Amino acid sequence: MTAIAAIRQRDLFAVVMLFGIYSLLTAGLFMNLDAVDVAFTEAAVGAGTTTVLMLSTLRLTGRYQRRSSHSPLLPLLVVTVTGAALVYGTLDAPLLGDPGAPAHQHVAPRYIESGLKEVGTPNLVTAVLASYRGYDTLGETLVIFTAGLAVLLLLGVTPCVSQRPQAEPLDDQAVLKLVVKVLIPLVLLYGLYVQFHGDYGAGGGFQAGVIFATGFVLYGLVFGDGNVQRVLPPHGLRRLAACGVLLYGGVGLVSLFRGGAFLDYDQLATDPIAGQHLGIFLVELGVGLNVFAVVMLIFFAFSSRRGEP
Amino acid sequence: MNSILGLFNYWIVIFLMMTGFYVVIAQGNLVKKLVGLGLFQASVFLLYISMGKVEGGHAPIIDAFNRVYSNPLPHVLILTAIVVGVATLAVGLALIVRIQDAYGSVEEDDIQAHDNEADSD
């Protein structure tokens, strides 16, 4: 129902906030459907990063939407017809929770039965993500890297490192600053935990990268970008993003040279399980570095245009 | 009755998807269109995750007690899709910022009027 509220509003600020709430609710729903890793990601990305990015855009483009001059009837008709067709299509779909559904027949039983034996990580999502479907994940890491590049090409980051220590944007908000100061170390610690504990519990490189970046974004929002950029200079971040992808690809190449297939972690150590552990650790680290650096770069790209008219 | 409850999740997904679709085609503001795309995207995520659910299953982290686990494959696909989604959303927002610079507006009508003027010149 938040979705409906979101499309009725013409104040885009409210729309973005409602969209954040919608994301958080979706995360709760994912949790209910047993997808803990996904819920985690949705909460960190949807409710955190997306909202900040959208708000930075609104700063640049204006807050209010104009009333549309077109009649909403034709789109409404198109939408209703498409929706009706889709509902008709679901009538022979498998029911929710049916263990005999086609989605559970193909490779999933193998992942569940032999995942612990072959890969050695109790969290099957991590096992499938980093080991069985390592190619996909490499591709997705590359997409994220490319998207980061595209944003940089479109917006550019004007370094404000050389400037005087900036006036802090929220100088008078003592309570907010104190709370943020207390929160940030916890957020960063939690990010590290999620990164390195992803084999056993819910978590992994994607979530950790986002959570870690959220900590720095929070700092940037309250204490000014200049202060964050002194710790994390954009040119360093660009290299970090590339390093993440290279680390991932490098693990693949090493296993290739040691006589296995590309991304075949069994070759990384004498014992296959130890090799899998090492491989997954390195790959997740690559993903984490890449995601963290790209999210930070995107944030800087948007926030550094803030000062312009 | 059972089948209505079992299919209800698809209908929610379709409803959300159509909501997003409506925003994309009916609203003129580009930021709003991206929010619509986000709604659409989230509904697809929900579709996949609900497909992965097994009755009586648990989160796919192996421990000593549970024997039935939900399907981990859709979880992996959607987990990466969410992060890729935010990256592509950022590209979309960056394009909007550049459009704002070039046209001075993010309303579709203004941009089209501007283009038509440029064509007739």
C-alpha cells in the first residue's frame, strides 16, 4: 500500500521516503520467505543507499513534480489489460511453498545435498554465489564496476580535498552528530563481521560492501564530504574498485594455471575444502572491495555537484 | 480455497509490477519514472524469492536440526540483482542530472518541447 501512496504523491521528497519504507517492508517479507541474505541486502541497499542517492538527485533537479497534462486513462487501460493477462497466466503456476515446483527440481537439490561436502560452507547462499555460480558473480561484479565508471563519466568527481576543512553542514545539530559518532564504529565493525562471517551466517561481500559504505556515507552527510575525502580520496577509490575486480579475476586465473578450470577453487590448496575456503574468502573480499568503492564513488559523484547552481 | 491462497503471492507481485509499470508510462517526471522502475524491479525480486520458498523450509544455512531448506538459487540471483540494481539506478539518476543540466527540466513534456523547437530551427 506504500507503493500506492508513493505514486499518488507529487512531492518527490515524500515519494523517496515512502520508497525507502517500501524497501524495508520488502526486506521483512524476504525474511519471512526464508531469504535472510536477500533481506539483509535489500535493507542495506534499498532503505539506505538508494534513498541517499535519490535525495542527492532531488537536490539537483527540484522537489516538486508538475501535474501531468496527459489523461491517465490510456495507461491505466494498458496496465489493467497486461495485469489481467498475467493473472490469467498464474492460474496454472505452482502454489506457494509447493516442494514439487519445477524451480526446486533441477540443480537446487544438488546444491542443498552436496553443498556442505563439496564447498564446506554452511551458508548455501554463499556456496552457490561464490563457488557453483562463480561466473555469474564475476559478471555481476563487472556490471557494478561498469556502472560506477558510467556514473563517473557522466558526473565526474571534483575533488574538494585541497579546500580548507569544510564548514560542517550540520553545525548546530549536536545530538545528531553525537549519535552518528557513536553509530559509525558499530556500522563499520558490523560490515567487517558480515564480510568475514559470510561463510557461516548470513552475509557476504555484497552486503558488507554496502554496509561499510553506508557508514562512510553517514559520516559524509553529517560532517561534510571534504572530511571523508581526506580519508578516502576518490583516485584511491577508483583503484580500489579495479583491485576488487582484478582480485576476483586473479583467483580465477590462478586456479586456471594450477591445472583446474577457471574459478575452480579446489586447485588453490592441496585439500579441496581448504582451497574452496581460500577461494571464497578471496572472491568475497574482491566483491566487497569493489562494491564498497563503487558505492562511495557514486555518492561522491552526486554530492560533489551539490554546490553548483 | 487452497489454490487462492497459494496463488495470492503471484497476484501481489503482479499488482506491484503493474503499479510500477503505470508510473513509468503515465507520469512525466523522470525521477518518478525511476521510482516506478524500482517498484517494478522489487516486484520481480519478490516473485523470485516466493518461488524459492518451500513449505516448512528454513533459511538455507545448514545446521544440525533442520532437514528442509528453501531453495538457495533464487536467493543468490536476487541478492546480486539488488546490488546491481542500485548501481544501475545510480546510472539512471546520473543521466537525469545531466538532462537537468542540458534542458533545465526533468519533465518529459518540457524536454520534448525543447527538442521540437531545436528540430524546427
